Amino acid sequence: MTKQINLKAHLKQHFGFETFKGNQEEIIKNVLAGNDTFVLMPTGGGKSLCYQLPSMILDGTAIIISPLIALMKNQVDAMRNFGEDDGIAHFLNSSLTKSAITQVKEDVLSGKTKLLYVAPESLTKEENILFLKQVKISFYAVDEAHCISEWGHDFRPEYRRIRPIINEIGNAPLIALTATATPKVQHDIQKTLGMLNACVFKSSFNRPNLYYEVKPKVHASKEIIRILKENIGKSAIIYCLSRKKVEELAEMLIVNGIKALPYHAGMDASTRSGNQDKFLHEEVDVIVATIAFGMGIDKPDVRIVMHYDIPKSLEGYYQETGRAGRDGGEGRCITFYSYKDIQKLEKFMQGKPLAEQEIGKQLLFETVAYAETSLCRRKLLLHYFGETYKEDNCDTCDNCLHPKEQFDGQDSIVKMIKVIQVIKEKFKAEHVVDILTGRVTSSVKSYNHEDLELFASGKEEDGKYWNAVIRHALIAGLITKEIENYGLLRISQKGLDYLVKSYPIMLTKNHDYDEMEEETRTAGGTAAVDPQLFSMLKDLRKLISKKLNLPPFVIFQDPSLEAMSTYYPITLDELQNMPGVGAGKAKRFGKDFVDLIKRHVDENELDRPIDLVVKSVANKSKLKISIIQSIDRQVPLDDIAESKGIEMNDLLKELESIVYSGTRVNIDYHIDQVMDEDHRDDIFLYFKEDAETDDVASALDELGEEEYSEEEIRMVRIKFISEVGN
């Protein structure tokens, strides 16, 4: 029955395929022989067939334990398409009505059903256990088996109960399948399922068609819009960690003309599955989602997977990026990274049990190492999953395409290995780095490690540098990370030999994304400003200001003119997307400006990058609305600040932003209480008649710092812009 010709005939008969992929055939033979089987196969490798085909051949019903209702429905629909009778596959979960459950049970007991999908929660219900005891079970399959392990990226406690329940229902061969498992997680799965003697089939984790890139998280929304606009019509998934960010980003994409929808666990089930179906049926191009999306979703042509937020573990990252290019075609995996996000994730861990925090920290450490490394990202990723990538350059990651300068790191590596040796291989990377850089932490103190001869021996370099050294040494096999013990560093035999006779190992420094963020921020500003147009807009502003007898800055500030000279808005709608231009200002002053810009664009035959102006979602800032309402009720400004839990300085900033965008507010009631009349009039007159700029420092110079405070000048400036400009 397990002869090759028979298997291929069954494959053709049930699924219409001529040949097996990878090691599918060996796996299926093993299942048919009644052996426990562990399958480690990356997304897109064809895991499902490894239990679907044996279920069609063997007597009885295969029980498939699967974590997601959406995934079950998908798989059942797919199986029914292959068979003549809908009864061939069913699922049993909380979404079914009583009559539907009765139908399922009748079909299973009559022998019609070859596959029964069950959620782990349903499996534990007493009535289901009693029912399954009456069923002839061909085998059990545990899909997404990484959910068993606390070290996995999607731990589900109820998965831990699978083995005892199988023992209660009745033993049958077991197949466990996962797309991501480090050696640690693999061992955990086998131990918990009681299948340590299972035959293990491990496919390569290398997906050569995927391109990996990490970008600094600066103006990330704008960058996402730019990438999507350059790839119109291509399917993309964008992952965010919070539901709120999913909603915000999806809304921003829609406003910018991109066909996008949100997906997260907080939405009602019908909207969520409706959005998923629209993505699968190509009614929308982009899904913005939390990690709840995509497990088992078989869409072969996702071309881009972006992570707006860095994932909590490399396993999660690998599985999510693995949803790109499953058809072997193009797949771009772009991640936005800022160390601030890591700090945020660490904060979320506080309050959890200590063991859980330790695991979480270790997983995050690996993610940071991946994000900040200058090594080949593919090499690093595969090393994490216990696989060696032998090529020096993969040509499909940002680090290989844009390599950084290298230097010989043998002295640093020797120093680092000696520290591990001196502290008797009992500490994690973090502690080793603290010793090298000379940081006296509580952990260093409690072991008196500040007294070591090697303490601060590497202080000329920072922690990021030493983390990079450790990462290189791990990949070179000079040290290993103890997986059972929260990541303790050990020295391999190769590492001990290296201490005796070292040789050059070329290192590259890690990326410093915080520095890159700074560079990007300062490099922003006026880089792409059209100087000729900027000068013409300033002249126009001067002309209008004379005609209306207003200071030029009341009409538009310089940053607004710079944005106009960069993006060439030619309609009032487009003009409203420029910084500091609200609807009121666009209406009042905008026509002459957009007419001038349009003439300039036509005469010089310019390409407008207006598509890349990120239209912001209508400002629904509750804070701003609430401030305006409080001012309407004439609440003193210091009381407003206190009730909102902000400083007076921040309240004034909010008010400045409100009036500069064209909205009127009347704060006379407050100014009259806190300032004398002469002071108020002097400042008002200064802005009306003398000021060439609205700069507070210039006003203080002119009016005298001894007599006037910065706060007074800002309040009167708000009054002035509001009354005169709006």
C-alpha cells in the first residue's frame, strides 16, 4: 500500500498532483506505517498534505488538532473541493450550532468523514471526549505544534493538555507539524506530546526567493505608503503589535488611496472573516493586521510582508515573513526597527511570572541581534533555527547588497571568550557585555565581578559592539548558547582551540538604528525644496501680506512654504495636506498659492511627487477638541493643563498647533486675568507692526526679557494669530 506507485496514484486521484514536494512522500510513508512523526517544514512547503493524503488512504477518521477557527474552515472547504461528498471533512468547534454538531457526529460515526478538525479547547470538553471514544481514529495530527512550547512564539496553555486527552480517548499514531521551531522548541514539543522517539523530518528553512530588509523606524507610515504606491496591485500584509495601530494605519492607507483593510481579534467575527475573504479574493490589496492574521491562510502570491512593529521573537518573524512569495515568486520582507519598541515590549513583560519574563527577554535579545546585525540576515536567521548557511553572500538581504566595512576582530573575540571562561560559563550574553564594558550592575556586584582583571577591559567599545562580537562568535561556532538554561554562553571545543591559536575573523559593526534615526531626522527638512518656487511663494506671501496689511507669517509660515516647494500641491485639497495648513487657511489664502504652483509646474514640465504626500486622517485628537471646549467654557488655562495632566508649556503647544492650522480660539478671558493690559497691547502691536517673524526669541530681544516672559509672548501670539490670521 505504501509503494511509490500507489502513493502517486492516490495523490493524483485525491488532489490532482503528479509529484510530491520535498520530503512529503517519506513523511506520508512513515505515517502510513503507523509511526509517530515530527514534521518541521517552513510555510509553503506543503505540510497539510502530509496528513490529508494518509487520512484518505487509512481506515477511520483522522483527528486534526488546530488552533484557529478561520484556518479550520479554510482547510475543510479545500478538502470538500477535492471530494464528492461534503461529509468527507468537518470541524468541531464553538462556532457550530447544535444541529450542525449533530450532523458532524452522524457523518463521523457513519464512516463518511476522513478528517475531523478540532480546536484544542473543544478537545477538552467531556461530551467530545465521550463521543471520540466511539470513533475509529486513524491517527492524530497536531498542527501549529509550536503552540505547545513556552519558548514558541504563540504559546497556548491548552496545547499542553493534548497528550493526556489522547491517552484518555485512545492511542493512535501521532503526527506533529510546525513551520517554525528552534532546537529548543522542537525538543519541548516532542517531550510534551510524549513522542521523543518519533521520526523527525526537517526541511530547510531557507527561502531563497525572500528578500530581507530592516529600516530605521522614521516616518514609517510615509515609507510604507511610498513602497505600496510603487507596488500598486500587489498583495501585501502589514503587521502591527496593537489593535489601535492596526486601525490607525489601515485608515491612513485608505485615505491615501490604497485598497486596505484592518484585521485583529477585537473585531466582530463576521467583519474579520469578511476582510480576510476580500484579501483572498483580491478585492483589496493590503491587510493591516495583528499576528492573529495569516496562520494557515494559503495565499500564494503575497508579494510584500512589512512589520510596522518588531515582533516579539524571531520565530514569529520567520513565520510571518514566510507568508510572502509562497509560490516561489517575489517576496519582500521589510521591518521597521527602533530600540524604543523593544523597551516598550520589555515594559509589557513586567508583572508576568519571572520564568516567563526570562524567556521573553531571551527571545527579544535574539530579535534585537537580528535587527541590528550587519551580518547576512539569511545566515543569522537560519543559524537561529539550527541550520548552517554556507554562502558568504546571499545577495537577497540589505546587508549583503550594501555591505559595511569590515575589520579584523580576533582580539575582541579572544577577550570575550576569556571572560566567559573566567566566569565559568554560568552567565548570559548581557552579563558578559556588562563585564567587558565595565558596567557595575546589581548582577555584576552580587558576584564581585567588578574585581575581575578583565572587568572594563573592553570599555573603549559600547554594548552594541560586544553584542555583535558575541553574535559573530556564535555563528562561527566558537561559543554556543545553552537553550535549556535561558541562554547561558558556553565555549565550544573550537572556541577553546581558538584561545590557543587564534586567527583573523572579519567583523562588521552592528547598525546603530538610533543614530540612523537622528541622521534621518536632521537630513529631512529642506532637502528637496525647489529654490526657485520657494522664492516665488515668499514673494507672493509678501504681496498678499501688504495688500491685507498683515505680517507674512500670519498667512503661511516658512515650513508650509517649504513643503509646497517640495510637493507642488495644485488643488486646495492637496494644499490642506501641507504642515500648518488647515481647511480654514487653505480656503482663505490658498487659491493664489496653488495657481502659482500649477503655473510653475506646467511651465517647467515638472513631475509632481504629490502622491507621496501622506494625507493625514482627519485630526480626531480628543485632546485638541477637549481643549477648545474648555476654552469655550472659559476655564483658566492652568486648570485645563492640570485636568489634562499636561504642563502649561504643552498646553500652549497644542493651542499654537490649533491656531496655526486656521482655527479660532478666544483666550482673552485668561490673558485679562494673568497679564496687565499694557503688556498685552505692547506684544500685540509688536506682532502686528514690527515683527518680521513670529519667533519668540526675537520678540523677547525686541521687547526686553526683564519685563516680558516667554509664556506671555506665546499667549498673545496665540491671540494675534487667531484674531488676525483666522
